[in-house]
Amino acid sequence: MSFTLTIRAGPARLASRIPEFAKTSSGPAAAIRAFHKSAPKTTNFFTSRTTTPSLIAQKPATNSLLARLQGARRGYQYQSHSQPQQDNGLLMRKLLVGGAMVGGTWVTLQFMFNRETRADGGMPAYESSYLNKTFMHTGLGIGIIGLSAYQMLQTGFTYRLMATNPWVVAIGGLALSFGSMLATRAIDPENYIPKYACWAVFNATQAAFVAPLLAMAPPALLARAGLYTLAMMGAISFVGATAKQEKYLYIGGPLLAGAAIVAVSGFAPLVLPATAVRTLAFTENLWLYGGLAVFGGFTLYDVQKVLYHARLAQAGVIKEDPVNESISLELDFLNIFVRMVQILMMQQNRRK
């Protein structure tokens, strides 16, 4: 009978033999190193799919994540700095185009309609004063209309107005508008309180008509439409003020006929069937662009009429009444402005 006695090596003996085991690929030291050294964890969350595991193992995850966050931050900073530059460039281009359009319109109107200037040495002081008063009241009336329309939007009056019967609102609004306008014109200019009260009611009725359009259009588009309207009316008013006396007073009759045609074309969608696409498109263009031409002509006519009334007031035939003169120019402005807004909205919808 034989037996084998195995004596285990103590810790000191094993420690003395560690260099021996390190020379081989296996052994206790290799096992110890393998136990204490875990395999590198690879993650594909912040890396591309084409990256090899060896490259992932060479780059620590912390450095890769930090580098990607820094790259994202640089990209965000580039976009945040480049976006305002693009917007500024687009705005500058629009301003240049608008300025070129205004200048071209002024030169064209001067060349076509203002070849014969005044022969009396320029505008007298009383005509200039009366024209300035008229433009001041026109600007004040347009400001009242804008503020009233904004207040109607803020209080919800416009939405309640749109929810009611449209025929009742249209007929009642037109009756109130014409009634207040006729009352303003009929009151003597020396009766300031009733005249300005009726004029304020007239401006409020115009604001009620304009407010639904302001609710549908963005503010930037409204600002552009207002700028274009001011440019158009300013150029035409300059031509009318510097042209020969009473040169364009004869166009009042043809302009009334054109306004009647434009008004009839506005009611075409209520009469024509929806299948008449070409006819409806023609009437829409007539309403928009024909209306621009007609009310641009009315601006020229009204400016010359203001100067004619200034001469009559200077002679003592009539009394000065800039409030009555401003009503016509306000209506010209509103009709041009509404069409400018509609044209710009159509262009914006086509781009989408």
C-alpha cells in the first residue's frame, strides 16, 4: 500500500516563482492578471457602424464622447452664427429690391405722367400747407384704423364678428361706413367735436373690415405690404403734387367706371359656379391688379383735387376741410394695402 503526500507551496514560495510563470503564456500570474484586468467594453452608441473593434479599444469611451460633444457644440455654434447672417443677407436683398422698385416706379411715373410740370414756379405756400394738413390727417386716420383693428383682435371682437351672419355684418358695416362718411363730409369744419366724432366712427368701421385680414396674415407680411403701399402712394402723390395744375382732374369719371368693374369682379365668386376655374381666375386677377391700377389712379386724382380745393379755399369759395380730403386718401390706402396683402399671401403660398 502506498500513498502520495502533496505539500502545497506557501505564499512566500509562490511569490519567489512569479518571474518564472511570467515567461510562459499560462500560469498563476497570467491567471491573476486576467482576473484583475477586465476586457475593454466596446460601445457603438456614439460611434459609427463601420468602426472596427480594435479602433474602439484603442480610443477610450470618455475621450470619444467628449470629442463628439465638442464637435456638436462647434456645429451648433456654426449654425447659430450662420443663421443670422443668412437672415440679414435675405433682409438686405429684400430691402434693395424694394428700394429699386420704389425708385423705378418714381422714375417711370415722372417720365410718363409728369413731363409737363407746373409753370407758376412751384407749389405756393398755401397749397403746400393744405396738402401737409391733409396728409397729416390721413396718417392719423390710418393710425386710428390700425390701433382699432389691433384692439379688436386682442379683445376677440373680430372672432365674434366672423362667427355671426356674414351678410348681416357686411350690410350693416357698409351702412355704418357710408353713413359716418356722409355725416363727416356734411358737418361744417368749424364744428370740431361732431365732425371728428363722426370721423372716428368712420375709421372704426374701416378697422372692423380690415381686422379679419390682419388675423390671417403674419406681421412680417403686413409690414411689407404697408411699406409697398406707402412707397406706391408716395411716388404717385409726388407726381400729382408736382404736375401741371388740374392736369389729372379729368380722370375722375373713368376711374369711377373702373372702380365699378373692380367691385363687380369682387362679387364674381358668389355668382359663378366653382367649375368656371378660368373665369374665376380672371376675375381674381382683375380684382387684385385692376384694383391696384384703379386706386393708384384715384391717389393721383385725389392729390390734384386737394390742391384744387386749396386754391378755391384761398380764393374764399370754400372752407378748408382737411378731414374731408383725408377720407379719400384713406380709402385709397386701404384698398391698395388689402390688395398688397393678398398678393404677398398668394406668393407665399406658391413657395410652399
